[in-house]
Amino acid sequence: MRTKVIALAFLSAAYLPAAHAQEGDVSAGETVFKKCAICHVVDSDTNKIGPSLHGIFGRTAGTHPDFKYSKAMTEAGKGGLVWDDATLRDYLHNPKAKVKGTKMVFPGLKDEADITNLLAYLKQHAT
């Protein structure tokens, strides 16, 4: 029994770094967010050129109050697009492919690590 417990502990420890890496680095995500900060804020509910990203997780696309979204974004929201890890990852990778007709001019992030880190940073401002 003791051998099984030790083996399980070893296997669990071997997988922890990979699981932790998926969570992202908040500090690195803050650096990535500087590319977004030209148009977006994350630490308040104030809109700039783009809508506030404060509390974006769980928000239906195209619904932040007092922001004039493109027709494509409001239609995406009406079609069921809700921002979560997967949908934000797709959007951040290629905004125009995820929401055809979006008025966001940002071309997207190509580095998956940057996206993971950015999502970690955005989660710090989830509520």
C-alpha cells in the first residue's frame, strides 16, 4: 500500500507543473495587457475606445452598458457568444475570424503563452 501511495504522490507532483502552467502568469499577462490598454480598461467599468474588460468572464458578447458595439458583436451575443476561457482564447488569437465584422482592429495574439497569461490577468479583475 505504501508503494502505491508514494507512486501516486510522485505522479501527482509530476503533473502539477503542467496544470499550473495552464493557469498563466498574472504578471506576464499584465505586460501583455499593455497592448490592449490603448483601447480597454480592466480595473474599472469605464469604457474607452473599446468596452471595459472588467468582469468579462460570463458576459454575453456585445452587452457592456453604454458601449456602441458593431452589429457583428451584438449579433454574436444574441447568437449565444458568452466570454469564457475558450471563447476569449479564440477571439484573442484572431478577433476577425471569431466575430466576422467586429470593429476591433487589433490583429490578435499569436503566442499561446501570451493568451494564457492575459487570461490569467483578466481573471484578476473578474468581479
